[in-house]
Amino acid sequence: MIKTVEQTTIADIFSINSDKIYKIPKYQREYTWGMKDWDALFNDVTENDIGYFLGSYICVNSGSLNGTILEVIDGQQRFSTITLLLAALYDKLSAHKSEMDEDEITDLVNLKSELANKKQRYTSNNLKVTEYHQRLFLQKQNSNDEDYSFILSDKNIISDSKTKPANFGNRRIARAYRHFGKLIDDEVDKIKAENSNITDVGALFQIVRKFEAAVLVGIEVDTNKDAYMLFESLNHRGVPLSALDLIKNTLIAQADSSSNADNSYETWKQILSFVGSDDYAVQERFFRQYYNAFREELNEPYNNSDKKYYLGYLATRTTLIDIYEKMIKNDYNSLLKDLSKKAEKYSIIVNNGDDEYEYTEALQNLERISGAPSYILLLYILSNQDALKLSDNNIKEIVNTLITFFVRRNLTDVPNTRKLTQLFIDIVAGIKNLTDKQIVSAIHDRLKEVSAGDSVFEEKLRGSIYDENPEATRFVLCAIEAQYRTKEIYSDLWSRDNSNKYIWTIEHIFPEGENIPACWVNMIADGDTEKAKELRIKHVHTLGNLTITGYNQHLSNMSFDQKRDRKSKDKTKDIGYRNGLHLNSDIVNQSVWTIDNIVNRTNTLVDTLMKMYKW
């Protein structure tokens, strides 16, 4: 797994006696550090004793004929930042070259050799020429490497001539370089103020020595999979690389060998766009569920192996990289095409598309009740809808069955969460030879078979449902209200504000706080504080004491009649229980709120939910 582990200094990593080349995989995430990160790194090193520890980095040794090429899998932000800083120091020192003695000029040349590999060659006239070539290659994202190469060229660190990229000054690499120039100037002034005998050259080299002596632990591994396994146990500076980053890097590297890297990368971006390009958790889940839904088909090319599932029995977070690396090496192009087709179907499931289907609203509700484990099944069904002879109405029936299953499951914890992936893989296997209504019935019967019975479900509904599962509680209350929604009377109870918080929130009628207001002690327990506390524990989180309102924070511990009749500041809107929701229709007619009211309302709501989510 681990090839070598070494405690190294910056000077050792970029040794002038080594021809190592460091490459950040070209489609890795862009350089993301900002001013706080630049300041933190600079201050950490300059304000501490020499030999400050900067963390760790992980490289994969890809090898080469002319030296060692190391892919920087983790540590890219620090490598990029440190070399930009050293480049800024080299530029500052170069301006004072005429003031340097022979040893200082040698040190300046050595600093240049840390940033660029020194090569000597002979011309056609047999003249010896010394050239400097880039040692660290940044990722291609957001023109990172193009900007970095220009800086090295512009400061005469590398021999290659680079044209200034368009919009260079506005991007992060240029901003980092400029910022380090200012930090260096300030540090030089500080050093000279503390030592009046030191020169600018001396102060600059003092900064160089500190950074050259900074320590990193370098870990060299053989594969991307090995690199990823280390992320789970290493706590280090910087943003850790994800499993999908490593899979992407393997894919692009494979495609690059057939000059298809750019097209493959565009397809990869399209896949993430279908799935939801801003949510890593959803992206990773898709790649796991894709394999788990189609593992029999994906393992077909390996039927001659000793294992039925040569690629892997299940795609989990720990097996994901290994499975995809095998598939990529076998046939990356076919894999990409199939992933793209399946991702487009997945976009429908996760409500990331523009088209409306008969089952779109049902899918939204499935997502709200945390039904994502069933996407394995839905991905298989939507991808094979024609072959399975399923109509859109059939799919709507299946999704509604899944909603019933997850409402009951999430409230009873039956079956256990860790069993869900295997459950839906088994269901996929069981419907492959069925069609239309047979599939609908098979799914219904299997989910009913593994669910908790009605008595357990009802017991949970009658208990402190909010305290045990506030998300599921919100879902069932909104589902009850949705039954009475019309085009004339419609409120989107799932809408969010600019802070991504729900506008409509769950409201405890009898307040949930431990410090019960006197008005509520009198109403609930005839002035008996201890009795009120006992009743609060038993009843406050039950269905009968819960409803939905907007502007929940304004109601808080108000008396019952204040909560019921609350209006907006301009007196034009009812923001208490007279807000027009059906859920509140039996509350607004009450003059007091007692335990009997809570129990009776609980009975009514439980009866409603037992009918809504019956098998």
C-alpha cells in the first residue's frame, strides 16, 4: 500500500540534486486557497522556529524514463502556494543581484533550481546550453497551470517563453503571487527593524531559509486507491481529495493515452451536471448506486473469473475506487457512455431535470421522506422502462409504494438502515423477468413483507414522534395538509428562504421548552408546575400538539389565544393558527388548549395517517 514515508523539508522535495517532476492531475479541482490560507501559511512559518511542520502530502509514482514523475494526489494546495511564494522571493532577490557576493549568487541560482529543473544540452554547433524547465505542473482547471507557467517565464525562472494569459491578473494564482509580494516586503521591514545591520538581501534569504527548512511528511504510494485509503486517517491542512476526484483522474489518464482526454472530461462534467454538480454526496451516491443497480451486467465481461462479482460484491465508499478503476481499465469509453445515459435517468429521480412526468411530484415526496436508498431500484426501472413494459402510471404506483415504505420505515426503523442497499439490490434481481403490473405487485409485496406491522407503526405515531424523528414528522404533517390543497388554496410548505431554512415550520402548540410559562401551567395543569412538567414530557412532542405555521419564532412561548390570533405587524396577515391551513382548522375553534385536546387530536391524525400509509 505505502511505498515510502519520509520526513522531508521543502528544500529536499524540490532538491537541486533531483530531477523529480511533480504533476497535479490535469483535471483535478482548481486552486482554491485564498487570502486567509496564504496569510496562515506565511505566518506559521515565519513566526515559528525553523523546521515548522506543514503537514503531509501523498504522491503516486507513475515513473518515467528520464527521471521520476510524481502525481500529487494530496497536498496540491500547499505545493502550489509554496512554489508561488518561492517564486516571489526569487523575483525580490533578483532585483538585488548586483549587491550579492559570490555565495549569495550561488544561493540565488539554487533557489531557481528548486523551482525549475536544470538541464544541459548541446546545440547543433556543439555548444553547451543550460535550460530550466518547469518542475511543478499545476492542474488545468481555471487556467491554473497556464497562469503559473507565465509567472515562472516572466520572472526568468524557466527558459520557455510564455504569453500572458487573458484575464491573468483577476485569477487566484496571480492574486496569490501579488499577495506574497506584499507579505514579503512587510516581513523584510520587520526583520530590518529588529536587526539594523541586516541588508535587504540578508532579510530575504532569512525568509527563504525558513521556508526551505519547513517540514512535510511525504507519503509515496503505488495506486490512487492506496492514496484514497489514507485520507480517512490523515488530518491535514488543505481540502482532502474525494473518491470521485481519484476516479476522474484515473479515467482521464486512461483516456489521455488514446488522445481522448478532453472529450472524456466533457462527458464526465455532463454526468455530474445530470446528477447534481453542486452536491458531492449526491454525486458519489450515484456512482455507488449505478454499480449496485447493474452489477450483474457490469460483471459480464469478467464471467470467466473465479468470482461471480469480480469487480466487487457491492459498491461502498471503501470499494468504490477499486471497482471503477477496474472498469475504466477494461473499457473506459463504453463505461462513460453508459454512465452518461444512466445519469440522465438519475436526473429525473433526483428532480434535477426540466421535464415533468406523471410521477414527478411523487419523486419529490420520496426525496423529502429520505427515500434515496431506493434510487437503486428506480435507476434500474427507468433505464429499462420499455423492456419492462412499465407505463408512467406504473412508475407512479411504485414511487408511492416506496413513499409508504419509507414513512413506516423511518418511524419504526424496520428494516434497519444498513439493510436497505441489499434489499433494493435483491428487488432488482427479483423483477428482471417480470413486466408491468407483475413488477408493481412484486415490489409492493416485498416491501410490505420486510416492514413493521400496523401495531408497531401505530404505536410510533402515537408516541413522541417529533422528538424521535422531526424530519419524518414534518413530512407526514405536510402530507396531511397536501390532501386539502387546491389551486385556489395553495401554500408551498417546502419552500425555503434565502438562508435555506423552511419558511413553514413545525409549531408546538403547548410549548416544548422546559421553562413552561405560567399561563400554560395554569391552562394545562391548573397551576401545578410539577404536573405541567410531567405532562410536557409525555405529550408535548406527540402529533396532537404539533402543527405547521410560518414565522414560528414569533409564537414561541406566547399564550394559546395569542398564538391562535397572531397577526403580522401590518395586521394584514394571520401568522398564527388562523393561517388558513387545514391542519389548524380544529385548533382555531378552541378557546383553551388542554391535554384532552392533544389526545383527541392525536387520535384523529393517527387515524388519518394509518389510512394514508396502509399496505
